[in-house]
Amino acid sequence: MDLGLGLPISDPTRLLDWAARAEAARFDCLALLDRLTFDNPEPLVALATLAGATTGIRLQTEVLLGPLRSTALLAKQAATVDRMSGGRLVLGVGVGGRADDHAAAGTPMHRRGRILDDQLVALRAIWAGQPYRGAPIGPRPATPGGPPILVGGFAPAALRRAARHGDGFVCAAPLAWAGPLVREVGEQWAAAGRAGRPRLVCQVNVAVGGSDTITRARRATADYYAFTGRPGWGEPLHDPAEIVDTVAAYADFGADELVLYCYADDPAQVDTLAELLR
């Protein structure tokens, strides 16, 4: 099972340090979440910067909210990052569930799923060199056919979308809830006549280090997940033994990749996690 690092969002200036440490520690990917009406870096811009500071680690949006963006511009931006990074981009996408993001972008909340379905078809066509609304859009990605696409979500429509349009599924649900979601994606994948199986990427929030780091991580996750109205939702694992056991549990579950999301921005966590898990 691959191990990735979900980058903290509170201070973008520290992410170059995180990226260099993660690559040196041989983590498999750097991942960034996406919001619009929140104090976080724009993921494609940030990952483009980190591409220049690294040489081999994958660069993953997890997940980018496609309906907030123009389809043509998203295709161009993703292809540019993929081309300039030597084919290291993985485009995780989803619809997003926060009404304030969609209001700020001018996206009809009730149409976001249909918009993303149309975008996923258009992205593949654009990356293959087909004209979009009468005109070609370059550059061509370094990856033949374009960057791999992961689709995230919980609703039945999102699970169908992952099976029909994605190369894999981002399962952000806790492990106790993940089984039915993963089974449904697999069944939909087979029903669509697709060979093999979707790549399964899971997530867990973690914080390692001193009490200050753990306190900052708890505050950051509480702020980020406040919209759920569920106190403690998304609280990071911080006990080293529990983190090790959780990683093993995801491997036993059959995850192809587990991304460890770090909400506190102390980059020493990279080396601590690497020592703990390698």
C-alpha cells in the first residue's frame, strides 16, 4: 500500500519544506484538499510550485471541486501541471458539499453533479486533442490520455461517477463506514463493463509530535469541519500505536493508497511519520 501525505493548509509558505522532506522520506504522493471560501491555497497552483521543488513524488488533488471551475481552463491547468511535472499529476475531483463555495463561484448547487459529469467527459476529450467548442486547447499532457482521475464522494451519484468516469475512488469515510461505499463502486465498475478494478485511495487525519502540534491540529480540524455541526468530527489520530494499527487496518482492507492528512503545519511531522511507518 502506498502512503501519501495530505499537506497542511494554514501556511502555504511552509509547503516547500514539507514537499522536500516528504520526497526525501520516500512518501508516495503529496495531496491537497480544495475549498474556495476558506483560508487554504488553491491546489493546482500550489502543486505546480511543489512540482518545481521535487523530482519524483506524485502530486494529487484530493479532491479538487471541479464545478467551481471553467472546464476549458481546468483542462489547461491540469495538463500544464502534468506536462511540467513530467506526468506526476493525479487529478482527484468531487462536487463539494459547502453551499458557500458554490455561491462564491456562481455555480448552481443543484446542478453541480451534472456539471462534473460533463466536465469529466470533456477533460478526456480535450487531453486527447479534440476541439472543445470549436477550438483545440493545449498543452497536451505528458501522461497519455491525461492525468489519472480519482473521484471522491459519498452519495450514490458520486459512486456511479467514480465507476463510470474515474480511474479510482477517493474514500474519505472512516474505515468503519468504507466497506459499503467501496463495494458499490466495484459493482458499478463491473456493471459499466470496465476491466480490472478502480484504484482505492483512503484518507485519515493524523498529528504527531508535542502537545502544541496536536493542539493546533485539533483546532484546525475543528475549524475545517465546523460546517458538519458534529464536534470532534475529523479529529486527528495522535497516538503513535493507534496510527500504526490504523495504517495496517487500511492495508488489510485493500486500500491501494492511504493519505495521512496533517492539519498542523510543523514539518517535523514528516520525519516522525516516516520513522513510525517505514
